[in-house]
Amino acid sequence: MKTILFIIQKEFKQIFRDKGMLKIIFILPLIQLLVLSNAASFEVKNILFSYVDKDQSSSSRELISKFQASNYFNSVQSFPSKAVANQQMQDGKVDVILEIPLHFERDLVKEKKTNLSVSINAIDGAAAGVTNVYISQIIASFNQNLQTKLFQYEGSSLVSPQNIVTIPSFWYNNTLNYKTYMVPGILVLLVTMLTLFLSAMNIVREKEVGTLEQINVTPIKKHQFIIGKLFPFWVLGLIILTVGLVIAKAIFNVPMLGNIGLIYLFTSVYLLVILGIGLFISTQTETQQQAMFIAWFFTVVFILMSGLFTPIESMPQWAQNLTLVNPIRYFVEIIRMVMLKGASFSDISRQFYIILLYAIVLNGFAVWSYKKVK
């Protein structure tokens, strides 16, 4: 035990001796949490909207005014023809073109129906889909109001409009604030990246400077060396989690409905998984550049298939099956479940036992793969 404590002491001294490393460990993740939480948004705003009004009627002007009043559309412009509007979209100055046909109001009154042409820049398919929903909602609201005005009389009798009113109830995020959803996931990302990169480069650094060979010929046992090398990064991971939770509550006001102790319990085991991956990478590489490249490769794959940015349910079935072996997926799930839903241990027990199994297998394999001179 004393040997392990001496190695841990040596590692902490080495970490705090490197001023550049301290900035990477403590300052950079905090800046990333603040920046990414504000930048990584699912909301689509400031849509460049334009229209071609061939009818020039009171109904067409009312429809356009609804787009002007919307918080999602910006820079509402009028063009004399569709050809001019198309050219503006080609130049990237317009995202949406609404074409109101001639006799728009007359057809609504006489024929009780009409057509609208909407062109949307769909280079970003996800943003175009959200934009289409915004437009559909505005047109549906306009159509409902117009029917109430125009069709309230049938013959000589007054017909009361029959409207269905929907009152939504938003659970777990009643303000629909995307930061409530994203901040816990980004915190998982930062904890994972920091501990994986540092642990992956840790033993490799010893190889490069030549101290690993000196350690290998000492009486230090393999398990003592590995525990002593990885324990400081396990502690740093918990520190980063703590600071991130404080920022999430103090700055972003993310609700914490569940027991925070469950998050620490899960994180303690999860960090063993990540450190095991980092240890295995460090035993299979010879330089820090190689370790960084491999760690980055795994991180990108894990993040994209974790459900952090893209819902797992929207992935193809084969991709959904692959996410089952992704440890980040389970951490993202439980941190959102505990913080936003107030989940108990029984609710997260499946994810916990999966991660515990991963920790045992990966660390056992990493320790076995590490070669030490007897």
C-alpha cells in the first residue's frame, strides 16, 4: 500500500509541476463547457425569409405579417418575381421563399382553398426540417383565423367556428430550454475526453523519456504501478465533474431533481472504464502522438454514437445495435435521467451493471496487456 501511495504522490507532483497541463486540466474544460453549452443548440433562428406577393390583398399582407412577427424569421424581404428570389437563394442571401399566387384571397373566399409555394434551402437537412415545421405552424394558424373570419355565415345563419384547442404539458423541461438537455451531455463529453487523453498519454510519456524502463526493473509490482499511475486521473475526473455540476446549476440553472450521489457512484465506475481504455491505448503505442490519434479516433466514434447530438432512435437499426457497446451512451442516459427526471438507482441499475462489467473486463485486459520486466 505504501508503494502505491508513493507512486500516487509522485504522479500528483508531476501533474502540478507542469503549468501547461494544469491549464488543460482545469481551465480549458470549463471554457469548453461554457462555450459549447451556448453554441450546441437544436434551435433554428434568424432564418432569412423572403416572399413574392402576387396577390397584394389584405389576406396576403396578413399572412406576411405573421412571419414578420415570428421570432424565428429574420430579414423579411419582398421580391418582384420568383426568378429574382431564386437568384438570391442561390447567392446564399435567402433561406426561405414564400410565393403567394394571384387571386389568393379570392380563391379562399370562393373556392375555400388555395395553394402556397414555399422553397427552403435544404443544404442543412435538419435545419430545413425544423424551418418547415415553423412555416407550417404559422400557415395553419393563419388559415384557422381566416376561416373564423370568412366562413362564420352560411346562408342567413351564423355558424360558430369549431376549434380544437390543444394544451401541451412539457415534462422534465417545461421551459423547452435546450441548455437543460445539452449541458449534462457536454459535461459527460468533457469528463470523458480529459481522462481518456491524459491516461492514454501517461505511460507513453514514461516510454519517451526513458523512465519506464527504470521503473520496470524495480520491485514495484504491475498492479501497484498501474493503480498509482491511473488513480490521480480518476480523482481529476471527479473534480471536473464536480466543477461542471456547479457551473450547470449556477450559470445554466439545470435542474438536479435526483440524488447527485448516484451520479458520483456511476461516474466512479465509468471512469474506470475510460481509464482502462486509456491504459490499453498507452500500452499499444510508442509515442504521445500515436496515443492522441487513437484516443481521438475512439472519442469521435463514441460521441457521434452516444445520443448526445443525434437521437439513438433516429439511427439505423445496425447503428442502434452498435451503440450498445458504447460506454458514453450509458453515461449520457443516466446523467440526464438523474438530473432531469429524478431517477433512482433502480431506474439506472441496468446501465450501472453494464458499465461495471465493462470496467472489470477492460481493466483486466489492459493490465494483462501491459508487459513488465520481472
